[in-house]
Amino acid sequence: MFTFEGQLIQGVEDISNKLNQLPFDKCQHDISTIDSQPSCTGGIMVFVSGSLRLSGEEHSLRFSQMFHLIPTMQGSFFVQNDIFRLNYG
């Protein structure tokens, strides 16, 4: 499950299509904060804030993102939920 700017997107194919449609061909991420906590399911909840600088744009865009990492049997993680929001104003 993925939420982008209030739009709920579910399923691997639909999430991939949405990410590939975004106009962020050349985007620099500047991370300000990263906070994480263990979740009751054995995963990790992560909250990130920062700014995005798009190619050709004068001003950065502030963003917040929260995602839930779930451990796999192979010892890695996958993203269970992801919420991304541009912070205007």
C-alpha cells in the first residue's frame, strides 16, 4: 500500500506505475531527520523529513515520508506501507 499526496495506491504493479509516472527524473534528496521505532509486528516504522530539489527549479520542496519495513525470512526487509507528503506553505 502506498499513499502519495492523499492518493491511495495498492499492489506492486499500480505502485510501480505511479512511481514511474512521477516527474522526478533528476531530483536531489536532502534529508533533515530520520526517526525509527520497532513495530509490534517485528518490523521497523521509519519517519523521514527533508527537501527535494528538482532540476530547473529555484526552490526546494519540503516533504515528509513514513514507511513500515517488514523483515523477510531471507534476512532482508520489504516495505509494507509507505506514506509520502509534500509539505506546502
